[in-house]
Amino acid sequence: MEYKKLDKKIIDGWRTSRVIRLACFLIPTLAATIFIDIDGLVWNIIYYGLWAICAYCLLGLIFYPPIEYRQWGYYIDEEKVVIRHGLFFISQTIIPIIRIQNITISQGPINRHLGLYKVEIALASGSHEIVGLDQETADAIGESLRAKLYHRMEAKGEL
């Protein structure tokens, strides 16, 4: 099974979202450092905890996106969609095409800026996403899955 890779621009998208997350922790932490002068055990735990979260966000910004990109992949055949993803623990999700209820192609503000799309595959039990696709690939996956689903339903006499 040969997994297809995501568009390389998704690394920039992941980094941008991680910069925003870092800013959400770093700004209040810096403000607390500058403006609040409180002593005590509880304050020290909160203060150093916030700095630890900022350090973790910074590591995630620098090191995680290339690793995550290497782990991500998807495979589509006539009967199933397989999505492989994860950072340290790699998950492989197998979605039978006959179980697909809805296919949505969308993009958020960061991915819109980068020209990337995601394909969301909805099932009765939840939904799964293939992220970091260019428009042509996302549209092709959506149409391909729709055609395969209709073909499978016709073969079973459900259409």
C-alpha cells in the first residue's frame, strides 16, 4: 500500500497555528511577569507552569511539523480509505467507503492563505479528515469517493 503525501505547504500551516498558540500563552505570561508581583507557592506554580507551557509550544513550533508531515499519509482504493497520522503514536484509520455518509471539502483561514484544503469524511460514528491538500487533489478525492460510494450502493441495490 503506497500512501500519498500531503502538500508540503501544510508544514507552514501547522507552524502558523502553533505560533498563534504560543502567542496565546506567551502574552499573558509576559504580562504576569512584568505587572504582577505576588509571592507564594500557588503563584510560583502558576508562573513556572505557564513558562513550561510556552517552552513546550516553542518546541512544538520548531520540531513537530516536519515529523508530523513524515507520518501523515492517505490511501484510497475501491473499498476503503486509509488515513495514517500521528506524532509519536501513529494511528491508522480504515474507513469503508460504503459507510461514508457525507464528504465535505473546506479550508480555514490559515489554509486559505496557503491555498490548502481538507476533505472531511463523515460517518455515523464520527468524522475523519485528510488535511493539507491542494484544490485539485481535494476535489478529485471528493468526486472519486462520491462515485465509488454510488457505485457500491448500486451494486448492493440500495440506490
